[in-house]
Amino acid sequence: MVVSDDSFMFTVGKLDAGMAILLGERAHLIEFPSLLLPPGVTTGSIVNISVLRNVSEEKKREADFWNLQSDILEEFGTRTPEPPQLQLRNVTQTSVTLEWPRLELATAKLRSLDLYRDRQRVAAIPSPLTNTSTKVSGLQLDTEYTFQLVLRTTAGVYPSNVLKVRTHTMSDTSGVSVCFGTVEDEVLLENAKMAVREMGAKWSDKIQIDTTHFVCTTPAATPGAAQATGGVVTGPGVEYQKALQLSIPVVQPQWILACHAEKKMMPIRPFYLGENPASPSHFRPQSMSQANLQSPSQRSATASPTQQKHAANRQSMPPQRVTTTSPPVTEPRSAGRASAHNIPEEREPAPTQTQQPAPPVPPVPQDSTVSPPLAKSETATPEPPLREPPKDGVAEEAEKAASAGDAEELTTVGMVAPSSVEVPPPPPVDKERSLATDLADDDLGETEEISLN
């Protein structure tokens, strides 16, 4: 420590609690802590103050400061959180199993770990400090997806690598991961394991996150447990109970043999535990040649003439044109009755029948209704002709010639135009009669004059 003989003389001008005002020789006024003054100093006392520099202590504190900075840099500045490395563990037709190493957070604190599918957030990973895998279900067949993990910490955000995955088709069985339980038939168990290896799938004795099916023939933990009770299962195994809790389908070994025989994924409903599945050779789809189908030539050969005629009429041909010489077609809606909406066509008379002249058509008033035409099976009853005024000889000859020509042609039932019918005068209106009656009732009797005075 360097000691200097230089000192400065001050006069205490004012002394307060905790602070003293000192006056120098050159009218310097400074504030000085009263705790550093010697005991017994009051207002007006003169004190000498020396200022010294402690170089050794200064160097020591500087070294301590830089040592602390180095320790902080070593502890918090050299290691940072590492982005997670996303990996594919298993893929099936409708699910993808992902895994990653344990998270390296260094000295940062974890905020969240989120899973993204096709750049959209799916969900947050539960227990991210201990959980290192997840399974995504509900995917589409033969579809490509992208997955990514995003790690958020107090030191920043660290995204993982982008993983592209394509789901399998129904003919790809390499994504099957089965867990074998208790299978009583050893030969059947070995055949199932061999089929799993040939399909490119995998199997284990413990249920894992990528397990797709649990294969067994009995819920018991061991085959001896079921045989000891006479085939009655009393205690299901641990793996069987875990499969039920995780909603993993429990099937029989015949399902694996069926998938191996058909080279594709088979439905699991017929192979549930407790069902009676058929042998694998019975799962081939039935061809169309085995169906009970007949070709058009076979149907035409076995059909009757009446059926062939109806079949020919049902062809997509334009309707026949009806002429005056073709016979009418009437639908047999009721026995001896025709439809009221169809007007019967003209028909040729039979050669054995004798044509009768058509009776004259009576005049039809405008307010009368025309009855529907009669069908072929009905016989129209002619009405008695009305009397007409006598005509001259030329008119009678013309009428006879017209009736003779009509006898040679077909009899036609038609409607008379209202404009060519003579309408008789209407009967008297009832209002006139009632008016005349009212006038007759209004006859007055004798009148009497009354004076107004």
C-alpha cells in the first residue's frame, strides 16, 4: 500500500445526523459522512483528511471479478439445448410411431415439446422429460405425411428435423407388430412366428408402443393355468389385461396365417378371441365366374315364347304410329271397361256383320256436359230421333246419298262442335216470377185522408 504525506485541512461547518459539511481553505465545501470523523468533533472543529490509493487490493479484486466471469461463461455459455432428432420407429396403414433421444436442455428450463404434422400442431408431448416416443393414429392409406418436433426452452426455440413418412397399402404387411400371449398349440405358435418373419413383420413377448395386435388362444398367463382348471380361465395374464387397456385387438394365430396366405391385411373380426375362424385356404375371394349369372343367349334359349315376345316389346324402340287402319290398343284396366281418358279409335267391321246407318246426332245445348265415349266392349243405345220440319226433295236426296256413303265407311263416334248446334231459348227466369208475385201481394186497400192542421 502506498502512503502519501499529503493531507487536507477542513473546518467542520455543520454537523447533522449521518452527514457533516466541511469547509476547506479555498472555500471548498464538501459533504463528508459523520461516521468517519474522529470522536468528539463538533461544529467549528478542524480536521485533516488524507486520501490514499490501495493498489494491491485493487489488483486482487480485479482478478476475482474476471475469475467470476469465466465461471459464468463456463457454466452457462458453452453448452446450449440440443434440437431433438426425430426418428421413425414403425409405420402401418393408419398409424405412425415416432421416437427421439432423451432431451438435452443443458442449463435451460423446458417450456413445452410439441408435435407438428404437415406444419400444423397436433398436440403437446406428455411428460417430455421422460417420454421419448409417441404414436399418431387415424391416418389415410398410402399417404405421405411430414412430422416435426419443436422444443421450447428458456434459452430459445429448437425445432427438430423434418421426417417424411408414407403409410402402407393393404398389400404391405411389414408394419405388423404382434405380441404373442398364451398359445396352447406349440405347432401353431411356431407356424405363426415363421409367417411373421416371412411377412417382414416383427413380434415380441411384451406389449410396446408400436404393438398392433395381441395374439393368443386363451387369456390365461400360461397354458398350464388353463389346463389345471379343466379349460376354465380364472386369471387373465398381465399382457392380456394391458392389451385391453390400450385397446389393442386380441386375435388368434389364424389371422397371421390368413395374412401370410393372402399377401395382404385381412379383417380381424372373424379372428377375435372366442370366434371359430376358418382355414386360411377359405379366404380367397369368390370370382365372378362362380356367380350364378346367365348370359343373354342362355336367357333367350331358356325363356318361353311369351317371355321372348315381352322382352322384345321392352326394347328401346320408338312407339308405333297409330293410323286409321290400325286396330286400337286398349289397356285392360277393368273387365269390360275402358279408360275414360282414351277415345276409342275406328275399327274395321267384321265381314259377317251388317253395317247399320248411324242414327242422327241430336243437338247438344252449350250448358250440357258431354259423356265420355264408350269403349269397344260397350254397345251404344241409339236415342229416338227428334222431329224436324219437312224438307224439300233436293235436300232429302242429298241426305239419303250422305247416309248411304256413311254406311259404306266405318261408324265414328265423335263430339259435335258447340258452334254448329242450335240452342233453344232458355226458360223464363225465376226472378221474374217472384217479382210478379211480390207485385200482386202489394195491392192497397181503401185510403183515408188525414188532415195535418
